[in-house]
Amino acid sequence: MIVLASASPARLALLRSAGLDPKVIVSGVDEDAYSAHSPAALSLVLAKAKAAAVTSGLDEGLVIGCDSILELDGRPYGKPADQDEAVERWRLMRGRTGRLVTGHCVVDVAAGRQAAEVATTVIRFGQPTDEEIAAYAATGEPLALAGAFSIEGRGGWFVDSIEGDHGNVLGISLPLVRRLFEELGYAVTSFWR
């Protein structure tokens, strides 16, 4: 049994399109209660916390915990609190390059073992006008997303390019999860439906 410790529809859709059928159990972790020395370290701490929270209620299975954070100028940016913050964030990101870091943690519940690592993708943001930024923020889409953007939705119009794993920008790196499964002694292909 594969368990996704996330409410992210993009993570779930990507895992399903890649042949898995995970059960979703949302961790309920208060992300504001955690801190770390860097955005990448924070994403890993949060991924581990989310996986651990879900693991505590299970006897078996592989639990996947993830957390994505945009790093810009060394600072972490998660989901904006409201539309105004989304507008300000996009004005800050416009024409710049950031890094989307996603902590991944896979826990083998029965064995009590875990494997964890961070995936990084470089994001080059376009130059949306103030009117485009306001229109995008008004859709509500950026409020539910780390870094206030997506590449698969309306935000994709304003991302010039990415360097690295596109799945990581959606919230989960399939190649990294495959490696974490291998580290725990499992072949991802054995879970394909």
C-alpha cells in the first residue's frame, strides 16, 4: 500500500498518471511550527514531519511525505496568505530566477525505516504586467501553491523556463521517489496498477 501524506491534487494526479494508486491521508502538520537554516532544509524537515504524522496511525505501507518551498534570494516562500500577498510575491518574482525545493520522505511503516532527500528545480519567471499579475491573483490559484505559482495551470503563462525535473515543480519528483523506494528495498514497478 502506498500512502500520500498530502492534500495536493497535483501530487496525486502525477502519481496516478505514473501508475500508482495511493491512498491519501492528509498529515495536518502545522507548517508554521517548524524552522530550519535554509529553505531546502525546511522543506525536508516538513516532509519528514508530514510522513511521520501519517505513519503514526498505520501498521504497514510506504508513506510519501513532501513539502515544496520557493527559494528566492535565500529566503523561503510558501503559499501566500491572501490575494494581496500573491500580487506582491509576483511583483518580487517577475523577471527573476528562483529555486523550487521539495523535500521528499518515504517511510516503510512496517520496517520502521525512512529515506529522504530534497529535489531542486530552477525557475525562470517571465515579465507579467501588473494587470496580468492582478488577474492571476484574482483567480485564487496562487493561494494554494508554494511560491504562488504553477506550471500546469494559469501560472504557466508567466514561467519562461525551468531547469530540472518538471514533476518537482508539481510537488513530487518521480525519479527521486523511485530512488528513495530503491533505498528502502522496493521497486516502484511492483506498485504499478
